[in-house]
Amino acid sequence: MDIELLTQILFAAIKTGTPLLLVALGEVICEKSGILNLGQEGMMLMGAVVGFMAVVATGSLGMGILGAVLIGSLMSLLFGFLVIHIGANQVATGLALTIFGTGLSAFIGSGVVGQTIQGFKQLPIPYLVDIPVIGPALFNHDILVYSAVLACFILAWIVNKTRIGLTLKAVGENPHAANAIGIKVLRVRYLAVMFGGAMAGLGGAYMSLVYTPMWVENITAGRGWIALALVVFASWRIGNIALGAYLFGMASILHLVLQGLGWSISPNLLAMLPYVATVVVMVIISADHFKEKLLAPRSLGKPFDPRQMA
Amino acid sequence: MSATNTTTDNTPRLALANITKQYPGCLANDHISLSLEPGEIHALLGENGAGKSTLVKTIYGIVAPDKGTIFWNGRPVEIRSPAHARDLGIGMVFQHFSLFETLTVKQNIELCLTPAQLHEIGDLAKRIRELSDHYQLNVDPERYVHSLSIGERQRVEIMRCLVQSVSLLILDEPTSVLTPQEVEGLFRIMRTLSAEGCSILFISHKLNEVTEVCHHATILRGGKVIDTCVPSEETPNSIAKMMVGDLAEQDAGYRKAQGTKPVLVSKGLSLSAKQPFGTSLKNINFELKAGEILGIAGVAGNGQDELMAAISGEDGRPLANVLFLDGTEIGRANAGKRRRLGLTYVPEERLGRGAVPEMSLTENMLLTNHKPFVKHGWVNWQQAKSYTQGLIERFRVKCHGDHSEARSLSGGNLQKFIVGREIEQEPKVLMCSHPTWGVDVGAALAIHQALLELRDQGAAILLISEDIDELFLLADRMGALCDGHLSPIVATESTSIEQIGEWMAGTFIDIEAANP
Amino acid sequence: MEIQKRKEPSTLMTFLSPVMAIVLTLIFGSILFLALDKSPLQALHVLLIQPLSDAYNISEMLVKMGPLLLCAVGLSLCYRANLWNIGAEGQLLAGALGGSAMALALIEFDSPLALVATLVAGILSGMVWAAIPTFLRLRFNSNLILTTIMFNYIALYLLVWAVHGPLRDPDGFGFPESALFSDATTLPVLADFGRVHLGVLFAFLAAIGAWIVLSKTHLGFQIRVLGADEPAARYAGFNSRRISWFVMLVAGGLAGLAGVAEVAGPIGQLTPVVSPGYGYSAIIVAYLGRLHPMGAIIAAIFLAVLYMGGDLAQIEMGIPIAVVGMFQGTLLFFLLACDFLINHRITFTKSSFKG
């Protein structure tokens, strides 16, 4: 394999992994508070379409990002109201969010299909970009790629080193006990869910503003679900999420690699690869039931009703 | 703050005046008044459902009273939240602990402190070590809570209050999870705190403890204050009369029985923990004989759940050549097969395991007793219904009828239903976990008598309970579980509470290791 | 306003909740149509009334109802057992693919057995597609939701690959379509005024069968216990693996039947687009029907009307077809919200209006 190809593969893997990373970072915070939000796919799609439409309307990429983040948190607020306040089933509500987001994004986006915009520019990091092979692969990306990496470090610090992280873990492990010592469980969960929504919106915007950049129905093609699997794969650890996201990015572009190597395999079969990889990884990770139970937030998916305390 | 904290001679630390709390269908607290002096250890006594929990939750700011006033150091206060209660200097140790197992001791304590308090303390770990030495709590700030024993966790909870320099400590049934020896340690801590001026509200229904350590007692029944007394001037018996009323039937001593042939045999049962933070079973040996009740004592979390799951088959992992039911090897049979071989089971959790909360009593009867009502896979609902009606009548289950949902029944009535359902299948072996936990006196008596009757008909009963008194009352032979080890089994008449207490603390394990 | 927990869940609200959800969805939809400058009354008429206006439209509606109901009955069983099978879409596609392969292999074989073989192949393919995630869940404890979703995507790409590759009609000028099935492997049409085929009848039979299983048999009872309270099922000694296998295979088989009935029925050949998302919509049908097979019939009719109406609205009013998916999501949201009232009571007291 020649060096040029290696650089291209690394570059593409990071670019492909970035939306997964953004979404998974949001979801892991949400899950650490004990809420499982299966609506990632729907929120991503809404983020993608609203971000794209905002850019079409205003010509400003910043407005696109803002719109995507806002719509993502708005949708997660809807989800949060149902599961946190009303105690609706988290799995069903998450699915509803995905179905809703898929339908609504296709509906409102039907007018902008086929339009093109100017996506984010690449921002090479001086000096580092000149390193052979890895320089152009790692240090010649757009601002969102760098931001995602930065977000990893910030979130890892918040979760592991600060009182906010401690509170988040406490709520996710035992909301009743957290309530008893005076932590505002519902508020923590709302904030965590909304953060998850904002990140999903951002991940979606990455698809429509950077990755393609354009809007078509179902542009995310299951990435929201893969991000959910990624959280399990990473055992709810931020560092592992980054690693996992880029590995999945690599798996997703494997067909490009094989084509580059001159193998002729039907693109339709190769398109299955990320999904097959997800299943394989899930099987390997979950086989150790004991470990998964130890690492997963203890109250994940279970409703908490402070009214029942008495 | 400091001005109000300096209490004059006759200002009580805490005074309650006419506290009233109404829940739908239940008046939990009915004009309750009481007061605590600085340094006083005050017992709050009462049966389950007497209103103790609601009252302490009111004091700790979890429940808002409908009526009445709380005076703190002489001033009326409205305690809005647990955080506010802690701000005032009120700490509480819950019956079911509110610790986070995945965090360390220090992190657990940190979560309860405001940033200002944290700043004031400075080095939290150091402060924890100092307090630990002073009160002999033996708490290491860096350990993860999941690695601690129940007794250690309780001391962490107490530590959490001490770090905040509480002047009132509420202990909600603190001794129910401790071995007799650990209880002594707790009393020592309580006396030290009391001598330093900290008031303690001690909730219990164990009367000998109350007479031993408390200065005053308030007795609740049906949400009302029935009586107050100075425990040192009373006997456990006289207090018991105040608690349950004169009319209550008391369990008399029962005749002990001699078992015949062994029906349930465990030979060297060892099983690793299935759940994180669970207990592994280590070389469990016993023979349960027909016509006897074998009682197993032990503090919760020492392998009781794991042992029951292994015997019932719920654990699901095959075991070779260790479990025998009436001579048949059952280690590889699933739970359904074991039931068909004559093993029935009254589990600890009534709702959510012993009965499906949102299903009717008929459906819950069918849950384990399906054999007579299912032909070729089809359920004869009519027959099941009429049998259930009879079951309800025979065991005097108070409910609206066979269509009532399990969750609409009171704990005692549901327990009578479950016990009845399991007994009427005429089992060879009945396993029973905490059969009268949280059950009123009348229902407990009925359940005791039903178990003894079953024993006298020749069934073998394995009884697991945390209540030593109940075990001494019912069991013909006894042993204790500690950390997954089972002690030797002895006849109840030839042992004592002290010996069983030592076994609960694991004294037999070293001896066993010395003579393998 | 005061919220109280009910002592027992309200049966009335259990049935009223879907009705309330539908009404709220229609109100929401009307607002949306207003925002789009379309007459809400006309839009709702086209969406909901016109599909039922004549025999032909009703028969088309029933054709859409068939796969929805077949999938939803299977999903209802799974959800009753607390198994989150989201894979009806993939199982449907697998059924369509497997059935097509059989139908094309038997294209020269003129016998009623050819149709039976085609249907069986479809059912078995759906079962296999459900069996893999079930096995992974029971053996390796992998998350059923995520694996079934992944298998939906895998099935989709497998189908697209097949229709571009091995199953493409050699005489089809390179179009990604299979050859038309022979008459022997095409489902008979039940009435002369439309395309209502045998598959629709299967759907009704499946719903009735599932209802009998759930309410009259011990197996159905075990399914309900497992879903309501897993520790109780374990305590009672029910074989949860066997129950899981049963509901998942039935769901996979029914979805597979839905898939093969589409290609061997109204479509008549394998194309890249077999389903407009029936497998996902069936989740909503199952919920709207209260996870009850009889309820699923009513719910499936409602969603089929919506699908029909969506087509008509696109043709007649230029409303994007995506409105159907959006209505479905909104409906499920409102339903989940209204279900709050099953276990809670809201009372309005005077004091609440003061502030």
C-alpha cells in the first residue's frame, strides 16, 4: 500500500468518525445520568436538515451550527419531558423520537434537496501539518473535527475530576439516594438529556454541512444507532469513545480502501460493513455480561419519580 | 447561626408540635408532638405502618407536613429539603442506605457537602481519618463503597453526618442489618455522640435495644402518639404492650419437632457471584429433613439471595452432583423442573417476584400452581378462578376478589396469599425467605401457624430470616450464613442468641479453615 | 392542577388514550398545514376520508394494511414479552428476498405447490433474520434493539445487492429488477375490484391466532408474565429462552410472510423498494393497538389509511409524502404522553388557577 493512500485512509477515517464521536459523546453523558435516549438518529437528521436550511437561508455556517444545536436540544427536551416528567417508557419514546425526526426532517427538507452550499474550510495546523504521512492525515481538518477532539478532553475532565461529574454519576447510579441527599435529580437529567440532544444535532449538522455537504433524506444512514452501540462498546468511558469512533470511521470507509486496492466487490455488499462491524463488536463486548453490568450506569433506562419517595 | 445554637437550659434541640400528614387513604401522622433535649437519645417506637418513617422524613425535609410546626433550637422552621435539614445540623442514616457503590467513601461524603463546607474543611480525606479515629469508626476514605460490608457502610453514613457536625442524628432502624456484635459497636458510638451533646432520634422495633441505650421513648400506633416512657424504667414486655395494644395475640413458644429422612441435601455447594457486588457461595453443606424447619440466620447480603437462587434454580447455571431433592440430583434441572419435583418457594420480594403487580390474583395463582388448570397447553380460567376464590377464603386474604391486582393488596395480605399458594401445592420442600418481613402482627401469626402445620404434615421447610427472634421461635435446627459460608447446623434448643450472633459475624469460618 | 397516582390503572383511559392521541395528532397536523398555506380541512379530507371513499380505494388501503398488521401482530407478541424487536423491517425485506429467490427458481414450475414453496421460503427467511439477533441476545447478551436495527440495514443492502446482481432480470435491460413472477407463484386476488390478495386474509388470521394464544393458552400467559415481571417468570420456573425463541420466530415469520406477500402479491417481482417502512410503522401500530392483536387490526387500518392518504395528498395537493412519517412519529409521541393518564389522575382545583 502506498503512503499516499495511507494518508488518505487516515484522513477519511477521522472525518467519518467525527459525527459518530460527537453523537456518542452526547449520548454517554445522557446515559451516565441514567437516561437511555434511542432518538439519536432522529435528532441527528433534524440537526442535519435544520443546519442545512439555516445555511441556505443565511449563508452563514455559524447559523447552521447554531440551528442544529438548538433543534437537537429542543427535540431532546420533548423526549426529556416524556421520560423524565411523565415517566414514559424510555425505549418507546426514543423510538418515537427517531420516527418523528425521520419523518419531520424529510418533510421540511423536501424543498432544499439538491441544493449545494459552501461547507467548512480546512484549517491546517501550522508546522504539524508538514509532518510526513500523519501531518496531512491528522492536522488538515475543519474546525468541527478539532472541536470534537477538544470536547473529548473537556468532557473526560468534567466527568472524572469535577463535582459535576460526581453528581452525574451519583444520579445515574441511584437517583433515589441522590434525591435523598439533596441533588436535584430531575434537573441533572434534563441537562444531561439536552446536552445529548445538542451533540446529536451537531453530529447531524456535520453530515449535511461538512461531510457531504448537502441534504438528502436519511442522510445519516443509521449513524445515530451506531453511535449508541459505540457507547456500549466504549464501556461508558470517554477515551474509549474517541478510539471507537475513529475505528468505526475506518470500518465505514473500508470499501474505499478495497476499491483503492483494486478489489472488485459490489458496493452494496461493502456498504453493509459498518453495520456488520457494529453487530460483531456488540457481541464481543456484551459477551462479558458481568463486566457490562459493572460498568453501565446502574439506573439506566429505569424511570425515577420523586413523587413516589414518600 | 452561633447565637441560636447556644442552647439555654430548657430549650429543646428539636420540638414537634401537632405534625399531621395525610396520604390518599391513610392518615400517616396524626397530631404528633415530641421533643428532644441536647444529648438525648430518643427512641421512636412502633409497628410497621405506625407512621415512624413519615415522621422522620418530615424532620429531614423529604416530606412536607400538612399541618403542625417544627421547632429547631426553639425557633419555628420550615424544613424545605434534605439539604436544608443538613444546613440546620440534622443528619440522617437511612434504613436502606443512600450510598453510591461505584464511588469512593470520600466522594460519597463530598457529594453531601456544599462548596462552602468543603472549603472550610480543606483536606476532606484528612478530616475523615481524624473523625474515624475519634469515634473508632474505622472508615478508609479512599475505598470504594461496593467493597465495604453492610456494617462499614452504615459507619460511612454516620461519618457523612459527622463531617457536617450534626447536632441531631436520625437513625432509621440501624440495627436491623447488623450482627449483635456490630450493634454493640454502634451503641458505643451513639453514647459518645450523646456525651458530646448530639441528640439522636433512634427508630427501632427491637425493644431490648431501646431499653439498653435510650433515654426517652415515644410510641406510635396508627399515626398517633400512644404513649411516652423512660425505657430504663420499663421492660421490653411492657413496652411491647404499648406498641401493639393489649389485644394483640402474641406468638407463644411452639413445640420443636424432630425431622425424619433428609429430603433436600447440599453437598459442597460452591458458586461464584453472578451479580457485581454479589456474594459467592463457599462449600455449603446441609441436610434438610422431612418434618422439620431449618432456620438460617445472617445479616442481609451474606449469600442468602444467592443460596436461595441456587436451590430454586433461578440462578440458571448448572451444578453437578451437589444438590439432591428426595434423592434426585437437581443441580442441572431448571427452576420449572425443580418445582415439578416438589420444591416450592416463598421469595423475599412479594411484589415483582412472588407476584406480578399488575396481574389479578387468579393469574398470580396460576403463576406457580398451573398443573391442575392447564390441559394440553390450554388454561381453564373458570376452574382457576373458583380455586383462587377458595384460596382467598382459606387464608383470609383481604381483597376485593380474585380479580384484584396483586399490587392493590396490603403486604400482609399478599404474603398470606403467596404462602397459601405455595403451601397448597403440597410441597416436599418449602423454601421461605423473610416470610413475615413488614407484615402486621396478625398476619405474621397466621403465617407462622401455616408453616408449622405444613411441617407437621411432613414437609421440610428451609427458613431464611434476618429476624433472630423469629428463627428461634420457628426453627427446629439452625445455622448462620456469613460471606457465603454456612455455619454448622445445631438444634435450636441447644444453642443461644450469642452463639448464632458470633456465627453471623463469621467466627466459624476460621475454625473451618483450620480443620478442613 | 394536581396530579395523583391512581390506585389501579384506568381501563377507560387505556382505550381512550389512543383516541386522544389521534385527535391531538390531527390538531397538530392542521396547524402544520396552515403553516404551509394548505387548507387543513381539505388536507385532512384527502388524508383520512378519501382513502375510504370507494371500493377501489378501500381495497388499496387493505393491501397496505396487510403487511402492517402482519408485522404488528408479531411485534405485539415480542413487546408483550419485553423483547424490543425493532427488526420487523429487516425481517420483512429478508422474507421478500428469500421468497423472490424461490419464486424465480420455480418460474417454470406450474403448480400450486410453487406458491406454497415461495411463501414458506419467505417465512423461513424472515425467521432466520429474527433468529440471528435472538441467538446473539440469548447466547452473548447483546442488545436486541441495536442488533435488530443493524440487521434492518444489512437486509436492505443485501436486497439491493441481489436485485442488482444475482436476481436481476437478464432480459431487463440492466434495470435493477427481477423478472416478473409466474402466475403460479403469485398470490391469488380475493376480489375482482382491486388488488386485495390472500396475504391480507393471512394478516387477519394471524391477529386472531395471536389473540387466542395470548388469552387462552399457558404459553400466552407465560409470555405476558415474562414481559410484565421477569423476576416473577424466573421464580415461577418459566423457560424464558423458549418463550423468547417462540415470540421472535413468530414475529420473524410473520414479517417474512408480509415481505413475500408484497413481492408475490401487489408488486409481482423483486424491486429495490419493497417496503415504504412498514416494519417501522408496525411499531406504532403495535403500540396504538395496545399490544393487543385485536387492537392491532384497528390501528393497522388507521395507519394504512394514512399511507393511502399520503399518496393522495401528494398527487392532489402537492404535500410531500414524508408527511406520513411525520404524522406517525407525532402520533406515537402523543400516545405515550396520553398513556400517563392511565396511571395518573389530573384534577383541576381552584387554588391552582391562582398561581
